[in-house]
Amino acid sequence: LNNRLVTDLMIPNTVTTIGESAFLGCNSLASITISDSVTTIGNAAFDRCSSLTSVTIGNGVTTIGNVVFRYCKKLTSVTMGDSVSTIGYGVFEYCTSLESVSIPDNVTTIEKAVFYNCSSLTSARLGDSVTTIGPEVFYMCSTLESINIPNSVATIGYAAFHGCNSLTS
């Protein structure tokens, strides 16, 4: 499979893990649908997929590794299944077209720099189980206007909202 020619990708029900760097730099990939059979998305699996615009993560995924969608600058839409409980650091780093996000209720920790420099992000909803917002999570999200921080949050890391000049609520 020459992954540089793939535009729309449906991960089949026979796959349980998407390996580390599996589609790294797949520049023609525009959309991904990850089936419910997948439980783990490895580190940098879709890093630098410059044409990626939408991602649907199935209900079987529990772990999203580090920098999985980093530098996917055209990514506007992400839908995560409710089973996600672990989101690695820098997952959406430099996704400069991402506008809104909803973190599932099973996630307890938002790791470092998850939304670092997501300069189009205007709203974020954090799940009811989040206890920790790591360092630089929303760093330079300059258009972030509102965020729901649940009562469960006990720790907010350094520079978590640095450069969030549009934050009003």
C-alpha cells in the first residue's frame, strides 16, 4: 500500500491496533474512520498528514498515543468515542484549523501540550472525570473563547492557558 495515494481511510474491524507512525506524513489522506475494534492508536500514527480534515474515532479506542495528529493543519473535525480514557501529550499540537473539541468522560488527565497552538480552537468541553489539565495544554490557542472545566479538576499545569487572549468564559 502506497499510503501517499490514500484519501479516505476506513480502518476495518479486523484491526485492533494502529501502530506507531503507521501513516506518518500521508499527505493525501483527507478523512479517517477508525472502527470499534481498534483499542490503541500508536504514537505519531497520523502525524503530519497535511490534508487530513476529519477524524472519527470508534467506541473501542481506549488509548490515543502521543503526537498522533500533530501538524495536521487542515484538521477541523474530531469525533472521539466514549471509551477513550488516555490521550497522550501533544496529540493535536499545531492543528491550526481545529475549531472545537469534546473530551470524553473517561479521560482523567489532559497531558502536556495536547492542543498546543491550535490557533482556530474556539471552544472546548472537558469530560466530567478530568482531574488534571497538564502544562501548556491550550498554549497559544488565541481564539479560544470558552471552556468547560468540570468540578473534578484539581490541578492545572503551568502555562495551560498562556496566550488564550480571547478567553471570556
